[in-house]
Amino acid sequence: MSGARALAAALAVALSACVAPVALDGPAVSERPAPVPDWIAQRYGEADDGRRVELAPGASLAIALRAPGAAGAGWIVTWMPSHLALTGRSSGPVWPAGAPGAVVATPPVWQVFVVEARALGEGTVDVELRGADGAVLRRFVLRVAVRSG
């Protein structure tokens, strides 16, 4: 009986090495970079939530966030002080075409917001992920100080 148990254990180990776990929240491939314009050096994402950053007048930053591919869900800027201006938006796929996981669920997309410093001041850029029904699913806040020299 102990030989049968050893054989069963060895078989289970061998089979587990052949079967990769399936992740529904992302593929096992590299993500595509967010479509941020090349000229923008300051780039922030979900890991930077709550961060305080500094910009010089006339400089820009980009906020790149993943949005679920579900219809009607997406990020929107809900607050920005008057010394900052939203000067651009772009979006693009997070995963390459035909990536695993895209078959299981609608793949996520990048949403990029370009913010320009127009005058000296401090404040927050508040962004919310809203569902199709308008419900707030997540919030992202970047604290921005515009300072000269």
C-alpha cells in the first residue's frame, strides 16, 4: 500500500508540473506599455496613489491607469486645481493581441491622462474608476506641487 501511495504522490507531482494555473486577472505574457507620449518624463500609475510630486511651470506629467474592459467602466478626472490643466488623453490595450486570458474575459485597457502645470500652486488630481452604473469602484489621487526653479 505504501508503494501505491508513493506512486500516486509521484504522479500528482508530475501532473502538477504539466498544468499551469489559470489567472483570470491577467495573462502570463508581458504587458504592453501605457501609451504615454515619449516627451513626458514624469509618469505615474496605481502604485503612486497618494504620492506627492513636483513639477516646474510648463512641464507635464502622465497618469496611466488600467481600466477593466467591461463596457461603460473607466477612469475619469473628477478634480484638478486651476493651476493644472488636462491637456491630453489616450488609451490602448494592456495585453498584446491574442494574449491568454483575453478569451476568458474582456481585456483591460490603459487610460492615460496628461496634466500640464500652468501656474505655481499645490493641489490634487483626483481620478475615479467608475462602473457602467456610475458607481465609484476605486480612487486615485496624485498630490502635485508646481514650483519654480
